[in-house]
Amino acid sequence: MKQTQNSINELLKRDFEKNKIDIKIKTVIEILHIYNCRISEVLEAEWKNFFPQQFLILRGKKKSENIIITDRLILQAIANFNKSHNRFIFHYVKYKDIYNYLKNTLKGEISRFKKRKNNKVTHYFRYSNVAKLNEEGYIKTILHHKSVKSQKYYINKSKE
């Protein structure tokens, strides 16, 4: 069943409330959802690049642009974290935690993109946020991509 972006937002919101998900995992998922970045870019976020009232800079991977997080709710959540590691903000959140959460919560929705090259669960938001676009320039900007080669996998070639 194809769901709208709003219904995905509601599904995640309900699940966050129902399951009392760890705030760091919730924050990672919200960043992935809103900013279309790679999970490694989020998990390697550093305290030195966090400016609570302004932004968080995520270092771009694979020659991508850096991502600037400006969402006030995300910044406030991070500001309230216990600083349990000197360098990394999300040091105890593991890829498998995010993978398992998304796989269990979004279930069939993720399978929409299984035919794509990067069919990882954690690519779901990247694919879904550009699913209606055919313009390479827009996709490049939204995904912070520089690579023309890999960006072609995100182009909507047919109706999902």
C-alpha cells in the first residue's frame, strides 16, 4: 500500500509516542527524514560542529556537501542530550538500531524501493523524498550529491 509522506510522518510520530523510543534514535531518524543525508553522516556528528542556538554541521561523505541542520526542535533535543562521549553526539546509536527500527516500523513501504541499486532500509527517506522528481539538478541539491553516476539511481524512471 502506497502511503503519503504525511501518513509516514504520522506513523513515525505515533510509534515514537507509543514505544517511547530512545531520544537519540528518534533524533537520528528525524534528521534522516528531513535532511536526506546518509546515516553515517548523522552517526558521525561531532560536538565540535554543534552550535545549539544556530545549527549542527554534518560532514558530507562520498564527496557530498556538508549538511547544515537548522531545525529548532532537533537542535533543542541535541542540546538536552547527556554528553556521554567527548567527540560524537550519537556515539552509542548503531546502524543496526536504525535499520531494525525502520524495517519494523515502515515494513512494506520500504519494499517500494527494493528494485533500486541502493536498496538499503536507511536509504528509504532519500528515495521517498525525491520520488516525484525527474530533474537531476533538484535531486542533486536535495541529496547533497556531487556524483552524477550515483544520482541517476534516484531519478524517477517510472511511477512507483
